[in-house]
Amino acid sequence: MRQSLRDKIIAVCDRKITQKGPDVGLSFYAFFANRNDDPGLLMEAATWWIATHQLDHFEKATKIREMVLAGK
């Protein structure tokens, strides 16, 4: 996964955790605007989320943040 996507995921997770607490869940769509302006980046996130790690549609932001920080 490219570094810019890793940075974006961590920033979004941090913001969601701050706003809603450590139990907040999110999907990979949380990292993108409603308008699909970068389909390649969206597919990269979807592949990491679905194909590589077989995560559920919604996962805790803390779990995703930890995975990205660990380089998974």
C-alpha cells in the first residue's frame, strides 16, 4: 500500500476515534469522498481490506490504525 494511503487511513482513524471514541467502526469507504475521484486508490484500499486481510465490512478504527502502523 502506498504511503499516502497509509497516512490518510491513520489520519481518518485518529479523527474518528477522537470524535466518537475507541469503539467506532468504519469501512474502507471512510477514507474517500462520496465522489470517486481516484478509482485506483479506492481499489488499492479495497484490495488491502477485502482480499488481503479478509476484514468485515465494518471494523473498529483502532484495529485498522494498529494494522496500518504495524505495516500489515
